[in-house]
Amino acid sequence: MNIYVANIPWKATEEELKALFAEYGEIDSAKIITDKFTQRSRGFGFVEMKDDDAARRAITELNGHDFMGKNLVVNEARPKEDRGGSGGGGYRR
């Protein structure tokens, strides 16, 4: 299961995030999303867990959990939406 984690402290590392969730089960990956220009954390990320039951338990117990002074927001990640269309604005008279 893919888990969305928000309100991650700026100083947190992917290893620290992984260790937090590893208490609930086996972790496939833990990724903190960074700004492509500054390389700084954007304050959210994703954790993938092998076992759905363990993932649900982690979501229940870690949502609102104090992690390095900030209360995490944890829930099941939704699939990325296809935004469709041709993109970009365009020239308008």
C-alpha cells in the first residue's frame, strides 16, 4: 500500500521516516518530496508498505503523531490523477 505523509518536518530524513513506519511492518520505500530547484523538502512524502493490514495500522496510529515536533497527517495515497488535455494556457486576444 502506498501511504501519503504530510506535515513532515524540514529536517527529517527519508531514513528517519522509514524507521518510524518500520515499527509497523516491512517498508518497500520511503520518499520525501523535494523542490526541484532548491532541493529542500516540500514537507510531504510517500511510504510504501508490503502488507496492507500493517499499512492501515500505521495510518491509524501515526495520523496526528508528533514527529520531531510536528503532527503528521497520514492517509492512504490516492492514484495520481490524469489531468488530461493538451496542457498550457495559450494565446488569447
